[in-house]
Amino acid sequence: MAEYLVIRLDPDRDKAAHWIAVDSNGTRISQPVTGPLTEATRDAADRAVIVLVPAANVLTTTVDIPVRGGSRLLAALPFALEEQLADDVENLHFAVGTRGDSGSLPVAVVAHEQMQGWLERLAEAGITASRVVAENQGLARIPGTLSLLVADEQIMFNDGADNEFVMQGVKPSDVLTVAGALDDASVDETEGSADDGSPGHLLVYCDPMDEERFQHDWIALRHELASVDINLLPDGVLPRLAVTVAADRGINLLQGRYGAKAEIGALFRPWRYAAVLILALTVVAIAGKGVDYYRLSQEETVLKEQFTQEYRQIRPDDTREVVDPVATVNSVRRGFGGPAAAQVFLPSLQQLAAALRQGGSVDIEAVSYRAGVIDVRLTAPDVATLDNIQRAVSDSGRFNASIQSTDQVGDKVSSRIQIRESGV
């Protein structure tokens, strides 16, 4: 079961904050505490932190917009609401909630300056919030019921549907009149007139002092409404607001530019130990490969030096760097006329004979073989015939033929063609 620390910020930065620990079922885990915001970090521990910000600074409304969620929706909101806003949309932050059954989309709007001030205030106290919610959204919505919460000098209201707002320095009857829950005529403080068409049921939350302060208004409202149910809050309004937002109610203001880091952190948190383990294994694997590569490089250098020393004893006049030891060994074998020479000489003559049969009237003048290279001197009718012979030998794939020289002798062409194994 998830546990939360719900912190309610006072509009005055210098005043104390209020906090309480609750679980996702709406059960209190601790008593409400009032004190400096820095002291709330001790109660946060491993709990997710939900911050309630002053409702007077946040506009909560609904909008009918067909765009689905995501960045496109956040980009379209300012244009859908700009006529209802007094400030420039560039100065405002927009956040959305879950679309209701009516199809309307809940929206919260707050100034960037105000939002940044709250987050800086939390950062200074060492607190990272998982959610930031306007405090009036802690007043639960009950379908078919008018809900009203008196908090200090302000009154929070919702009609159980899409209509919710906060008013300051007014009576409960004034709030209900603005909401259209009463007739236009003002309610008398001492008596009211009841009729058969009573507008609805009113659920009130307030502390004992406010219950006594508005006692005449309660009497009048009981004459205007079907029922008025007053619930006293002896521990203040925070416990009532906390149990609602802990059940994932309300619009989280940590969206857009303010929500990216929190969302990434929330996704990474369950996998952080696995990620650290994978990272450690990767580092160990890379280090192991590096050690193996260094060891093999050292062994290669030693073997190359040994091979070079042995090769210099066989061919002391060859001072070139040994790049390909295999090719060097084959060259030595061919130079000594070993089996490798026969394996090259005879197949090369066979390939040359096949090429000559395709080339037409060609006379062979001389053939020589040395160190795996065959030199052929021949006379052909023209240069095109020589090209055909050269391509026919090279097309075999095993040998490469190259024309070393050509001379015009009468009406024929005298040429020298060199044949060697491919890759040598």
C-alpha cells in the first residue's frame, strides 16, 4: 500500500507549512504537523510527496477540445483558453487532468513565476514532489451533491460535476449564489423560504469556529436547500484535503517543462538496482576485453619479432617490414621450388592455354617462372587480342594477369604478360 506525505504550502513564503502522512486508502498515518518546511523532510522518508498549493493562484476549469493527450494537447490549450485569461499565454503554465464522462477536459492554469517559486521553495527545503495539486481539488466531488469547504478566509466549492472555484472573504450563501445553486435573490441571514423545489444537497466541511461564525447562514441555507450536512474538522482542513489527493485525485501541475525530470525519475526508480548491476557487468566485460586485447597485442608483437629474425636468416638481403607472414612463407616456398611452385606453375599454364584458345592466332615466344610469377612473351594480331587473353586469365579468380609491355612488330604486336596468384 502506497504512503504519501501531503504538504500544504501557505501563500506567504515566510509562514509555516502543514503536512500529514496518509496512505492510498485515505487512512491517516500521522497527526497533522505545522512547522518550517525543512522539517517535513524527516517525515518524507521513502514516501512520495504530494504538495498542495494555494488555490487562489491556480485557475481550474474545463475545456471541450478534440485533441488527444500528449504534446499536441498542451500546445493547443493556450489557444483554446486565451479569451478567458487576463495574462499572456506565454507567461502561463497549462496542465491537464483525466477527461470526464461528459467529454470535457479538466485544465489547471498557473503563472510560470508562481510555479517556479513553489518549486524553488521545495528545493531549498530538500523536498522533491511527485505531484503538485491545487488545494481546492482536495475537496472530493460527489455526483449530485454540492460540496463546500471553509478554509481560513476562503471557501472552496464544487457541484459534483465540472463546476469548481474558490472565493475569498464571502459567506457560503454568496458562493452558492455565484454557482447558480440558489435563486438570484439573496438569502436572509436569519430566515429563508423553503419550497417544494429545493435545489439540492449541500455537504459542508469547516472547523468549529467557522461553523459558529456562519450559523445564521446555515439556518438560511437549510430553508433554501433540500439538506445541509455540516462536518466539523477539529484538526483543520489538511486531513480532509490529503485523503482525497492521496487517492490520485486532482490535476498534477508537474507536466510539460516541469514534469519531464519527475517522470523520467519515476520510470527509472523501480529499475535502478537492475540498471546499476547491468552497468557494472558492462564495465567488467569491457575491462576484460581490454585486458585480452592488450595481452594478445603483446603476444603478436613477440611472435612477429621472432618470425622476422628467422626470416632474416633465410633472406638477409630483404630488409622490408614483414606485413603478412603467411604470404611471406609462401613466397619463400616458391623461391625454393617446393611443392607450392608446382601448385602454381601448372595450373597457371592451364589457365593461359585456355585463354589462348579463346584469343585466336597467338604465338608463344617464351615462358619463364620465378618466385611464383610467370612471364610470358607472345605475339598477337592486335592489342584487343592481348586484352582478351588478360581478361580470360583474370576471370578465373585464382590468377591475375597484367600486360607489362607491348611493341609493334610489322603487322603484329609483341607483348609481355605477367601472371601471378590472386592476393600475392
